[in-house]
Amino acid sequence: MRDRRDTLKNPQQELRIFRIRSLLAGLLIVALTGLLMGRLVYLQVVQHEVYSTRSEKNRVRVEPLPPTRGLIQDRNGVLLAENRPTYNLTLIRERVEDLDGTLDLLEALLELSPEEAEAFRLRSRQRQRPFQPALLMSDLDEAQIARLAVNRHRLPGIEVEAQLLRYYPDANITAHALGYVGRINADEMKTLDLGRYAGTHFIGKTGVERFYEDVLHGQAGLRKVETNARGRVLRELGRTDPVPGKDLTLTIDMQLQTLAYELLDGRRGSIVAIAPATGEILAMVSAPGFDSNQFVTGIDFASYRALQEDLDLPLFNRAIRGQYPPGSTIKPFLAMAGLAEGVITPERTINDPGFYQLPNDSRRYRNWLRWGHGRVDMERSIAVSNNTYYYSLAHELGIDRVHDRMSAFGFGQRVGHDVFGESGALMPRGIGSVAVSASPGTRVKRYRSALARATGRSRRCS
């Protein structure tokens, strides 16, 4: 105890201990300061780009600006497809922490039916580019917009966007000619130029809308905005304006289109009016029609099922997909085929007793005038639309030569007009000499096929 007290009372010893302790404390402070400075240098210099990018992402947001879709008008400037302002509900999944909870809240606020809620959830989970808005619902009404605005603080990642929505003023009359746009699906998303379609929710599905998609769509733009912690836009930092799609003028005359639709009066059928001198389509109607506006925002299951089960097949485009016999309009072409093959001359005549019979066949193929036209040459056969003359001519030509000559005139081929979804025609030809020689019955079937074509009949002979 004495030695320790002596040491503590020794001023020199105390000074030495104090200096050692001060040195150690100083070294510790220097070391800690060095570590702190090193960390600061690492963060500020080495990791500058990483953290500045993160900060920028928290503060700055890039939003796509979809282009305005081009208008479609008839030859006289009457609008057939336009864009009307509407409000859409979109979701950015990366900004939603509790997706299921958010969807539950949205369903309650929007008062969705069970069927609508199911479709709502399916759309929310569709594949989308990161940080790209997914369309949940289109054409919100004022009450829905108000409820969403009041609860905005509870809905991070959910936005109400003002956009232009496709609208067809005379949808039932033009549905089959124009087609319609609809929501982009997952398969279409894989094939699209995502830069060009950024922020776009709709694409041409059928008809002119699909055929001219590249013309009507345009090019997406973007804007860079500064946001607060809640994601609300504070100011715009930069912008690249979208390029609107080009307007389209069709050869359709809307007055003639409407008249054709009214003449059909809801009955199943099609009317196509063509300008002979130019080949321009002046009217193209398939009846009955349907409201193509239903497909833009997404038709409900019950309505779609009703269209599918309708016995009049309103979704079937008879103008471009129906396969119908040409009737007596084919007779001048058969006459030209006979002249080209040297089978007939303009002066040659046949006797028409009111019917035609194949050799060794008891069946009679009737002329429309049951007692016949008597002696008929080529010119008179066309003037009176004589069936017997063309039964005989088709028999002499044979089905193969009929097929080849008709094909040269374009029969059996697609017209190639600019309405998406056209079906080809049926043009049967011979089945081969071996089969024909092996079965006399087959020869009769071939002749009958040629005869049916001679008068434009479509019924199947057996």
C-alpha cells in the first residue's frame, strides 16, 4: 500500500502515465477518424455513381408518353374511328409493397363484381416491363375517380391516368370493315418494339386497325419528373414528345356503307360495292354487325358468350371470310376460257332443250328456263344467262382446264386488300388420270364439279 501511495504522489510518474494515456487516446481518435474519412472517401468517390444513381431513382422518375393513335375517316372526311378522353387506372408493381392488400382495397373502392374482380387480378399479374404501368381498368367514371383520389395515400404505385381511348361512332355498321383495337396481351408483348409501345395499352386486333397498325400507332415519348417521398410529381425535368400516328383515309363511302347495312336490315348477308374502274371498295358490310366498342376496354364474359352463341354469327365477317358461289357472273369468264382453248367460236351454237345430260348419265341438269332457249351462240348465252350452254362448255373444257383458266382471272385466290383476316376461296381441280380411269363414277363427279362451277353452284354432287 505504501509503494502505491508513493507512486501516486510522484509527479513525474503521474505525468508519464498521463502522457501514455493521452497518446493511446489520440491514436484511437486518429484511427477512428481515419476509418471514418476512409469510409467517406469510399462512399463519395469510389461509390459515387452507384449512390447518385440510387438517389436519382428515388427522386427522379421516367414516365412513358404514349402516342395519339391516328384517326380513320371515309373518302369524304367522315370520322369512322376517333379518340375520346378517358381516365384509366394503372399499376406499377415495383412500387406496391402489398399487392393483394392493394387489390382488395381497389376492388372495394371501385365496387367490382366477382367476375370483374377476377379479370382485374389477372391483369395485375400480366407480364410487364419493370416500372412500366400495367392497365387495370379503363374508362373510370367520376365517382370512381373521386374515391381513388380520397384514398390516394393508401395506394402507392396506383395512378389514374388521363388518356385517349379509341371510339367508333357507327360501330355496328363499320365493325367488320374497320375491326377494332384491344388490350395488348402477353403474347403480343413478346413481339412488340417495347420502346415504341412504352405506356401503350392498346393495339389493333382485327380489320383495318390491325392491317395498318404500324401507320396508326406512332412513336412513344417520355418525360423525366421529380417526385417526393410519396411519389407525387413535383416538377418536370425534361421531355421527349411522342410522335402521333398518321391519320388514315379509306375508300369507303359512309353514306353508301350505311345504305348497304340498312338494306340488309339485320338479315345474314354481305354487301361489297366496288368501283369497277379503280377497284376501290366503296362499301363493305357484313350483317348482322356488333358493337366493336365493347372490345376496346374488354368485353365481359356474358356479352361475349352471347355473341358467340348467336345463331346469326355476328362475329363472322362474311365479306372477307365467307365462301360463296359466284353465280352467273362466272359465265363470261368460262366463255373466254373456251375461246382461249379453241373449244368454241363466237358463232358456234348449241341446242338448248331446257337441260343438259352427261354421256351415259340419266341425270338432267336444268336450265333456269325449263323449256330452254333453243339455238344459242356465245353472245346470246351471256345475254340470257343460259345454263345449258355453259354445262356443255364446261364438259368440253374439263375441270383441269377450267381450273387453270379461272385461276388466271384470280378465282380461288385472295383479293389481297387491306382488311386483315381474309380467307381464300375453294377451287377444286382434277384428282389424277389414274383415279379417273380406275373409277367411271369418279369421272362423273369431275364432270359434275365442272358443271357446278359453270353455273356458279356450290352444292356438292355425289
